Amino acid sequence: MYPFEYVAPASVDEALAVLAEHGEDAKVLAGGQSLLPILNYRLAKPRVVVDINGLPLDGVSVGDGRLKLGALTRHATLEESDEVARNCPPLREAAALVGNVRVRTLGTLGGSLAHADPAAELPMAMVALDARLGIAGRSGRRTVAAGDFFTGYLTTTLAPDELLTDIDIPVTRDMGWAVEEMSRRTGDFAIVAVAALIRLDRRGHVDEARMTFAGVGPAPVRVPAAEDVLRGAEPTRDRLGHAAETARAALTPESDAFVSSAYRTLLAGVLARRALTRAVARALEIR
Amino acid sequence: MRVSLHVNGRPRDVDVEPNQTLLAVLRDTLGIFDVKEGCGEGVCGACTVLLDGRPVSSCLLLAASAAHRAITTVRGLEDEGDLHPLQQAFLRHGAVQCGFCTPGMLLTGLAFLQNHPGADRAALRHAIEGNLCRCTGYAKILDALEAYAREAKRD
């Protein structure tokens, strides 16, 4: 690791002042599960590391029909919290798939979102769940929809002098859900991941469907064309297959050193069908 | 910078550089060599320690961030010179080949079984999926964990 200056601010304002002073030369340290590998391998050379773990940003609460999570909420908390399990069970399922147990002990929700790996589960879950991200800056506070936050590969709308402080998610108790992914080894980033959410009406027809993918583009991808196939329809096996096929046809993933674009596309269709099937089964239980 | 670490129940005041990981300080400053260095990116599990009872990669934690928190290495499992019952189970079942992954396996397995007493083999497999054994001796490691889980359940 290259040498750096270590700063542990005692308040959000103090953290923002440090970030404003150092700009691109400063790196925020939250759970460190992405930053430390980068530093260990000398892929970055920040002059200042701003450890925000002392800031009061780790609460989980529910109010006004929304689940509110501090940016320092650990993945392990998302897995274990009763509030999360009751009010947003899809988030629990997504968090349980992140990395390995050690990553989930220290890794934070805000850190995962700010890092914005295109194959990561939590950015995908935030887009699927219509989360709203709270961001503090020197000139005040702004909020941004998760769908607008991720702008590209490891890139977000966060400015170097801003801090992601909190995330709030509409309480999601009335939708069936499933998160499916395939990775080369358990704990690796997914080759493709998909989150499916389905709400059924009284007749058992699809009232709302959301399909969001990770690993198929530079940021999480929602596929409205596939959702349209399901809306208002009876969720038969054929209809779910048609929706999965529509999603597959709409995606244009890149190839990389391990996996071709064609394989990724195929995988997306298979995982979409599995996720939709499981989400519908759960939606039937909830109804 | 001066940092107070609590390692295996003992306070240790050490001088650390801001860019030193907990792993580096445990090994190079404190001479605690039962913590192993493997991949340096949190994937292999060789450097696992318990931080306030939960498994973490000591290679992905700055020593400065670990101040005042309870750190347990595998040496912290023994009780007045007696091996922990899980360590004894590892010996009985031949769960140690080269030994490099063993500290991480023991600490990860123990932390999991403390929260999931009596867990079955499938759950134990899932629990240690982030710890790599390059001797591929997983079957005997699982035998040992399973035997310990059964014993602990009886007690």
C-alpha cells in the first residue's frame, strides 16, 4: 500500500470539509471491502483516506411507509435485521448473496452503492426497489433516485466532495420476489444477476412487475419491455417464459476475459425465467 | 500513530502506520504468526480473525480502524494450554493437511456455530464457502465441524 494520511472525522460536516479540501486526492473508507483490495494492489494512490466509520450513519428504521437505512449499514445487518426482513425481504435475499461472510461483516450498503460495481447485487436491488439515495454536500443535501444514481462502470453522480449518507426504500411487503445469480465461484461477483418483483391482483393477474439485471451493462439495467409483457396478464409458465425471452432479447452485454456476450445473454434469459417463477410462487403465498 | 489493540483478551499498544493493515501489524509488529497472509484481497480466508466475534479479513481492515475492538486469532481459542473442542475435533478427524487454511476454518466455523448451534452439514458447507483449502481437504474439515456441532448440541 502506498502511504497516505488517515483522517477519522467526528461529524458529517467535518467529513465534508476534508473532502472539499482534498477533492479527488481523498478516498472515503467505509467497510473497506472494495477500497482495501485496491490499495493493497496499489491500483490507487489517495493522499488522504477519510475513515467515516465513526459517523452516526448506521441506523435501520421504518417510517412513512419507507425503510430508512444509514449508509454505514453492514450487509450482515441487512441479512439479520428483523426490520429489513419484515419490510423489505428482497433486500435481505440480495444482501445474503454479497461476497463472503467476511465481506458481509464489514461491507456497507453505502460503500457498495458508491463503488458501483456493475455486477454487484445491492446496486441492482436499489434500482429494483425504487430506492432514494440521500447525499450530503457542502451546499446542502440532495436526494437522487437509484435509477439515476448509477451512470456507468464504477461511476455515479456522487461528486468528490459529497457523501452518501442514507438510503430509503418504499416498504415492499406485497410483492413476491426472487434474486438469482450465477458466478464462477461462490462469493465472486456475478456473471449475471437478476432481481424479479411481482405483485398479483385479486384475480391472480400481474398488477406490477419489475425486472432488473446486473452484470449485463455498465450499470444496473431495468427492462420495461419485459415488464410490459407481464402487466395485466395471468402469470402462466408460457407468459413468464415470454417475459424472460423479451428481457434476453433486449440486453446487449459485453464480452470479457471469461465470458462471451452470447453466453451472458443466454444466462440472463435462464436466470430471468427462474427468478420470475420463484417470485410468482411467493406472490401467490403473500396474496 | 499510537493504537490500542485488544488481541486475544490482552491490550496491546502499538505504533502503526496509517497504511498498515491489521494483518501486517499482527504479524510484523506483534509476531502473531497464527494469522496467515494469502491473497490480500479478502477472497481466500487465510487471514480471518474475529472482530467483536465476527469473522473479518484482517488484510482488508486498517489496523487504525481496529482500535479498541476485540480481536481473536486462532491462538485465542485455547484455554490455559488446552485446545478448544473444535480444534480437538479437527485433530481427531484429520482435518489439517498443510495447515495454512486451518486458523481461518476454525474461526469461521466457530463463529458460525456460535450463532447456529447444531447446524447440519449443508449449512456448514455454506458457512465456510469463503475459506479456501488448496489441499482440497474440505470433506474432513466438514466432518470435524459436523462432529463438533453434534457434541456441542448434546452439551
